[in-house]
Amino acid sequence: MITVADLWRHPIKGVGREQLRAVALRAGQCLPYDRHWAIAHEDADLGDAADGWARCGNFARAARGPKLMAVASVFNEDTGALTLSHPDLPDITVDPDREGPALVDWVAQISDPRRAMPAKIVKPARGMTDSSDPTVSIQSLASLDRLSKAVGQPLDQRRFRGNIWLDGPKAFEEFDWSGKLLRIGQAEIEILEPIERCKATTVNPDTGAVDANTLGTLNAAFGHQNFGVYGMVRQAGMIAIGDVAEILG
């Protein structure tokens, strides 16, 4: 049996994460408030996409500044207040829509000064996922355990900044699901393709220090740099930790 083990959202792309107990998925949309904002850096080229989407290299994120991986977040949907915490900084609570400069200044303190610095908050019409589609990401605990053993140390879920974590599938079984539907409760998610990973996964989410050769291990042990899969919500529905999931077709 496959069940939902954990749920996460990331209100700001690349900066902070928040664990959820349940969430209402919407057809054709990202997980609500996931990558809802992003922080463009000084050299960003945001283009002219109608929905505001741009490639991940335009934004503050742990692949550009490892300390950013250690940010945790709590978002209040009722008030719009976002609280961020980091081991090296005092907590900050802001409304990103109204207090963007304060948020940018806070993030700049833990950004790599050798790279283009955070410049402004952007809010696309859809979540600023790494994929050009408004996707959710799905990962497996067995795959995480398999990779952890290959790396030689336990790896935390938070390195992979996923949305839905499943307990029950065999390691890397999710790579065989492309084109199939994952049903959780009334929600249905079409599995699209594997997720190619970046240097952010090498960073410890507690300390913000690079401490694991995730990418080298994926390539050497498994012949690819993929972990988890992208999915598109095709049928809306509430999902929660503990829900049973099944692959259709």
C-alpha cells in the first residue's frame, strides 16, 4: 500500500519551507502558495512570459547561496504574514506583497556576496516552479533511503524541496509512472517526468553547509541526476498525511 508520508510547501522559491498536514489541490495549478513568490537577483532576465514564469537561474536559491537552504518558513494564509527563520539571523515576519524590500534585505544577509545579490520580489501568475509547467513534485521515502545509503549518510527530505512524499513504492519506482495518474483521495495527478537535480541538494538544511555529494552519487551509482518526478494536477481534491495513494493504469 502507498500512503502520503509528508507534505511541504515553499512560499518563496528557494527560500524557506513549511510542513503541512493537509492541502487542497487545484486542477492545473501548483500546490497552493508553493513558490508563490520568488526573489530575483540583480542580473535576472525575467523575460516576457504571459504567466510571469522564468528559469530558476534568475532567483535567489541554495544552488547560488548555500546558506539559504537553512531558512524555514511559516505562512499565515488568513493574514498574508510570512515568518522566516535562519540559525544566523533574527526571525522576520513580513507581508511579501507590501514589505518586499525588508524581505530582500533579510535574504541578502545570507546570500553569497560573490554572486549577483537579491534585488526584488516577483509574484508570477502561477507558482515559480523549476518546470515550465505549473507542477507539483512527488518523491519516495524508499528512493531517499536508497540514495542515502549510496551517499553514505542520512539525507533529509528538505534537501529536495518536494511537495508530496510517499511511503510504500519501491526505490525509484516513481520513474516508471510517467504518463500514469496518481490518485490520492479525490485528487488525481498525472506524472510527467523525472526531476533533474541541482547543487541545492548537496546542502544541509539545518546548517546551510555543503556536506553531501548527492549529484556525484546519483550520476555514479544510478547513471542519472534525477530524484522525484513532476506531476500535473488533473482533478482537484483535498489530500492529507496518511491518505492512501494508488497508481491508475
